[in-house]
Amino acid sequence: MVIDLDKCTGCGACSVACMSENNIGVLHNETDKIRSITWMRVYQIDNGKSFPDTEVAFIPRPCMHCQGGKSGTPGQAFFQEGPMDEEAHPPCVSVCPATATDYDEETGIVSQIPTRCIGCRYCVAACPYHARYFNWYDVPWPKGSPRALSPFVSPRMRGVVEKCTFCYQRYQAARNKAMVSGGEVGEMDYQTACTEACPSGAITFGQLQNPEHKVHKLISSDYTFRLLEQLHTNPKVYYMSKREWVRKMADNYVTRHNKFAQAATQSGH
Amino acid sequence: MSSHQQGKKQRSRADWILLFVGLVIGSAFGFWATPTILYAEKAQPLQFNHKLHLEQVSDSCKSCHTLREDGSFSGIPSVQSCKECHEAGSPMGDGANEAAFLEYIKKNQPIPWLVYSRQPDCVFFSHAAHTANAGLECAKCHGDHGETTKLRPYEYNRLTGYSRDIWGKGPIGLSGPPHRMKMDDCAKCHSENGVNRACFVCHK
């Protein structure tokens, strides 16, 4: 996934589409942002200058689906563990005592299985992007509203962790269709809800390593970066901005050479 | 002092036999009683003869249980598909069952079948992947369901509400597939055949 921050207006349509697609409920008190749940959250940053030089940027933040481990510079890799170097090693997956989350080598997507989760919240602490959310409450579904939920996403119960899945149910549907029709899952067959909802087209989704997909070209741009790159989490969500202060603020202290060495080993979406 | 002497008491052969017999009786009772206590039964809304229908159709199970064009599975056919052969005014069989069935046809009302193999909500199962892609027979998981002449009662777990077919017939799972659809059974087959075992392959 590539998100163009110069196109993002901060409207929040991605957040709304995500909540509707993934059966995320509305709690009694949604102003309590420590306990409310937004898989796709829009952060606001500014350049710290006063008028008329003030500039604002919005950073939509889904789960980064970190690959970790497979760093192009193993000597400096944060998550290095000897022989495990070559294996994917997302920060959340390695701390889960219940194997309720794993990294799929085929799709490159980090899963979260709420029915297996024991609610210890280690992963919430381990995630450097705050992309994981704990269900502090059962969702108070208004009477009749469960009938409007998507049957393709299982609603979560109180006491478990949940997060963005890159709308995996859409991949499952696309794969089923491809199996019946005998084709492949194409770029447009599998798009996330936030990508489709973005009115300014800031979000692009596809396979990073597939030269025919738009994201593949976008990540080789001079203006792409990833959040907290120096942690070597090797995330799959890239951001773009032509404004230097935005790139600086996103903690982009990794040299271009190292960045592309890392990205070259990446698989999946 | 007296407790010390009691501790040294020799166990006679009769004691051991009594213990063994007690264990056997207790286990037997447990094996008999547990499923009865744990599972409740419901009758299907109508009776259905799979064998009879299988003889009438040309394309085996796929004649009624189809994969849609978008890759999803139709499951139990709608009343609409029944109407392709059955008409409201003309019973093909006799008895109360046929009369009740024709009522559904007449009203164009869905029949509330109880699905033996309904998985929990968190499970994603793709019929397309298993039949169209991997070429498995329906019987591999559903057993001889297509050859039966009667629908057996639907048994469900009183605590979870899940169908007994998921757990399997035998109390300790000895019966094995086709009468078992637990996560372990899915995972076993996947690893034996080198299929991806990541969580999201089967979960949602």
C-alpha cells in the first residue's frame, strides 16, 4: 500500500469505510480515544511554524503489516536473532504467547485471530505504530443493527485485540472467484475498502513486488518513505510526500541505499 | 501412631479388583452419559431422501449444491431450485412430509434446514478451493450424506450451539473423518498436502 500524503485531505473517509467494512462498532463514549477502536486512523502533523508559514499534513495509519527480520542490513537489524534472520519477524507476532497472530509468507499479511487471542495485550505494547486495539467493552450494538453487519468479517468480543487486516475477506473472495474462473487474482480484484473510499485517490493498493502493479512503480520514487524506518520493522505501507518537512517528521533517517536494499527482499502486498 | 499403622495396611487383591471394576463402570457411564448431557437434538423441518434425488439428477451433488460464478458456494439449494422440478399442485410423493413441503413451495418460503456442517462464525471455508481447485470429493468431508435416505436429527452442543458434526461422533474423536470437522483436522490435511497453514487461510 502506498499513501500519497500530498493528496490526503484528512477527510476520514478511509476510517469510515474501514469501520463499515470490518464490523467495527460505535462505543458508548467514542471521545475516549484511548479506548475507542479505529483500524484506520488519521493523524495530523504540522510544520510547527506560525501563520502564514503553517503547513499541515495528515497521515492515515492502517496496520503496517511489518515483515521485520528480513532486513537488507542484517548487522544493524533491530529484530535480528541469528539463524532467524531470514524469517519474517513482525514485532507483534514474535511476542504473542497464544499464536493468535502470524505472518503469511504467501500474501505478506499479518493476521489477527480474535477467537484465539487471550487479551494479554503484549502485541499492543510491541507495535510501534499503535495499530493494534484492545476491546475494552462489548460493542453496544443498537437493536436490529447486527443484521446490517458484514457476514464476511467476524465481529469481535470484549477482551481481545483486533487490527487492520488489509480487508483480507476481499482477498478471500477474489481468490475464490479466480479459482472458479481459472484466472489469477488481478490488481483490481483485490482492493481494500479505504483505497476505494478515498475521494482524492491518495491510497494505492497492490502487490509491491509485481512490476505490473502501480504500487511497484510508486515505491521506487524519491519521495516515498516509511514510518519509523530506523526500527527495521520493514513495513508494507509506504508514504509519499514532496514536502521535505513531512518526510523528516516521519522519522525517515535511513539512507536511500539501505531502504531499497530492504524493500528488495519484500514479498506480498 | 495409629495413623502410621493405617498407612502400612496391605491392599488385598480384592481391593485392586474393586478399584478396577469401579473405574470401568465409571468410565462406561461417563462415555454413555456425557454426549447425552452435552448434546441436544432437533428434528429437521422436513425429511429429505438424498439417495432418491441423486438417482434423478445428472451432475451428482453439483446439480443442486453449486458454486456460483463469483466463487461462493450456494450451500443448501433454495426453494426456487426445488421448484424447477416440483410444482405446488402436484405431489410427487405422499404423506404428511410431502404436503408440508408443498406448503413451502406454494408460499415460496425458504425451508429452515438445520445445517450439520455449519462452522463457527470465525471460520472461512472455501468450497471453491477444495472442490474446484484441489479436486476433492464431497464425501471426503461430508461422508456418505449423499447416499442417505433419511435426514438424521440435528445434534448441537448445549453450551456452544455448534453442530455435533464439528466435534465428531465419537466422544474422544475416534470416529475420524468424514464425521469430524475440527481445526486440527483441517490443519492436518493442509500440512500433509503442503497447503498454506497461515491463520488467515481459514479464519476471518
